[in-house]
Amino acid sequence: MTHTIRKATTDDAGPLAELAAVTFPLACPPSSSPADIAAHVANTLSEKHFREYLADPDVTVLVIDADGALRGYSLLINRTAEDPDVASALKMLPSMELSKCYVHPEHHGLGAAAELMHDSLQAAAAAGAAGVWLGVNSQNARAIRFYEKSGFRKVGSKSFRLGTTVEHDFVLERAV
């Protein structure tokens, strides 16, 4: 299978929403309710929301395009962190948020995530960021290992509302 990593277009909004519906639940703790996960997907990862992200000049969405099918995506936000817990933890400023970085489970372990991360970090550097930060659920050991392998280090923690529950995320940061 061949793939390319490219900047997403508005034509990708529907396929991105479909991919997000598959990948986001994989990042949630086992205790997360299906209703809370479905609400989050509907409220932030729908086709409408991806159209808004793609139209926002402060947002960069990269996709892994494998022979016409989207198999991964990342979403970078070039804004100052609003969460006070995050803002106080960050040391590498200006910083961009890596809000989303997901790969379809069929492509786990094939190096696609590392390529997507590499290109995401390059995009952040090209936009003038000194660092990139992200939030990762404190129970998501697989993602934490991947981010640490990618050079991220824990600098703090924050809360994340998932439907009716409050989850606890680590804040990770790295230089670009």
C-alpha cells in the first residue's frame, strides 16, 4: 500500500469525520461510556466541524491518503493555549497544539503514525512555532509511549470533558 501525507481539503471533511468516528474511541479509557464517546464525536468531530476546522486559518489538518482513502490525520492549532493549566506548563513559546493525531487501526505498527508526526512537527516549525504541545489521556499508555518516542515530555496535566465525565490528561511538549 502506498500513501502520501498532504494538507487536507474541504473535500476531505466527510472522510475525516468517518475516520474520526473510528479512531477517537480507541484513545478513550475503557471506562468511557459509549454515549459520552458518541456525544464527543457528534459535537466536535462531525463533517460540519471538520469543514469549520478546514476553513480556519489557524488550523492545519494533515491526512494520510492511502490510494484515495484517508488512513490518518493530525490537526494543529496555531493559537495561544487558553486553558490556564496548559498555559502555565508550556515552556517552548510560541507553541502550537497538536489537537489530534490519529491513524486507522489497520495501519498501526506500520510507521504511518511516525511519518504523520514528522510532517506535523515540520508544519508547526514552518508556521513559526518553537514547540508543540498535546493533551493525552493519562490512561492511554500506547499513545503516551508513541509521543515519548516522538520526543514529547510530560510538563503538566489538565482536565478534559468527555460527555458527562471529566477525564485527566497529561500535557506533553516538545521542541520543533
